[in-house]
Amino acid sequence: MDDSFLAVRARGITKSFGDVVALDGIDLDVAQGQIHGLVGPNGAGKTTLLGLLLGLAVAGTGHLEILGTPVGRTFAAPDGVAGFVDGPGLYPSLTARQNLAALAALRGQDARTAGIDDVLRQVGLTDVAHDRVRGFSLGMRQRLGLGAALLTRPRLLVLDEPANGLDPAGKKHVHGVLSRLAAEGTAVVLSSHRMDDLEALCSEVTILATGRVVFSGPLSKLAAEHRELDYRLVTSDPQAARRLAAETPGLHLADGTGGRHGGDALVVRALVPTLDELVVRLVQSGIALRELAPVVSPLEAAFLALTEPPDAKAQPQGTDTQPREAGR
């Protein structure tokens, strides 16, 4: 990738807190106009990395460029960077509109020309613009925090769990805003435990485990045909579909009785080409396929496979198998 199109370029980034290594040789590229997901278990170092991008901390060693500007050893992010870590900072006694006006004033903006009303519309808070934030739900606070970041018209937007507490309407607003920003050239780094949000929004993801990158690249690589997944199928003839599945080479019945997936559902484990073969057989046999979906999303399956400790499956039930906490 041409470095001139990178909003973030990190090479060999390390960060320690005393004897705890939070980040251990991190490389990261985020292109302009890209929504890049950041995934990892608790303690993987996600929050530490987001803090570096926002200028809230500095790396111990390594090289970091943000929006083409090398980041030095001071607590400051280049102009054009906005976002929040550990939730947005808001004034609970002020209204939504007053919060945005106060933040605009702190940045030297004129509240009358800062686009506050447009921002409130974008995040779906126009109807509660004059309500005090202390009465807001978590999801409404998250949307207002996103609105505060939008006031700066950022070229790099860094968000930590922005989907926390969102109802379907709030989720629609946030997804729409982020997709529009990316389409206009803004780079977005999005940390979330919500795999469905990441799969819906992100073109690439980076997975961290104990402070190290264990995968970074397009989502299509995680959903590649070399990884077996469990799939749930609902057909017009469950018994005939089960017989065909049992006769398909390389395909395994993952739930022979339907069990918790429902008596009419067939759950199979297969590679993508093998699953395709089963679908062809169903169609040729005149069996209608009414539903086909992975039981666990490809991203979640890859996340578990890449971040689970090697001996986790061998541990007796009830044994503590949590990895050493490397960072926030």
C-alpha cells in the first residue's frame, strides 16, 4: 500500500506500564477512507493502542505516523484526529446542544457556525437536543460523543466501543455516519466486541492478543475457504436434507438431532467448497433452502481460534485459563 494514502502507519510500537508489556512490536496500517476494526480479548492492548492514536499516551519504542505526521514524545495528536476511549467525556448537567457548544468553544470554534444542529441530526439526537445529558441512556451518550467528535470534521476518527447500549435506531444512525465518513475519505479505527458491527462496517481488521498482532488484513481472509465452520440450514425437507448431508464427503453433522438449534434445523461443519456441494445437491433434489447462516460468524470463529490459549481446551472445567493481562 502506498504510504501516502495511509492515515495510520505504525511500526514496532511498544508500550509498557512498569513490568507489564501492553504493546509488543505492533505494526498497523490504516488507509484513508477505511473503517478498520480492532479486536481482542480483555487485556489485549486495544485501549492502549487507541490512546496512542489519540495522543493520550506515547509509545515506548517504534515509529508512528498519523495523517502523514510523525508522532513525537509529547502527549498530542496531530490536527484532524478525534474520538474517545473509555466512553465520551460529557457534562451531565448540560443539555446535548450545550455540551456540543461548550466543546466547540474549547476548540476555538464559534458555536453559531460549528454545525451543531447538523451534527445532532446526523447522530439522531435532534429531538432531545435540549434535554440534560444526565438523563441520557448509555446509547444516547455514545451517540452524543460521536457527535462531539464530528464537530472537528476529523480525517481520522478513533472510537472505543461506540455501539455500547445502542438500540436498533441508534445503531442505524451510527453505522450510517461511519459509512458516510469513510466514503468521504475519513479513516475510522473502531474497537468493539460486537462482531456483527465489525463485519457490517469494516473492510479490514486487526486482532490483538497479549499485546501482539495475531492477524491483520481483509475480513475475506478470515472467512477464507480453509477454515471449517458450523452452519445452520433450514430446508423444506429436513429428513431428506440430513440424508444428503450424511452422504456428502468432507461434511460432518455437528448436531444430529437439531437440539438447541431447533428440530427442523440441520447443523453441519464444513469448508466452504464442501458446503457449496451440499447446496447443489439440495437444489438438484428439489429441496428448498430457506435459511443458511454460520452458527458463529467467520470473524468470531477466527477471533476465538487466534486468541484462545493453546492449552485452553485441555484445561479441566473450572480451571482459570485466562491469559496474562497485557494491557487495557
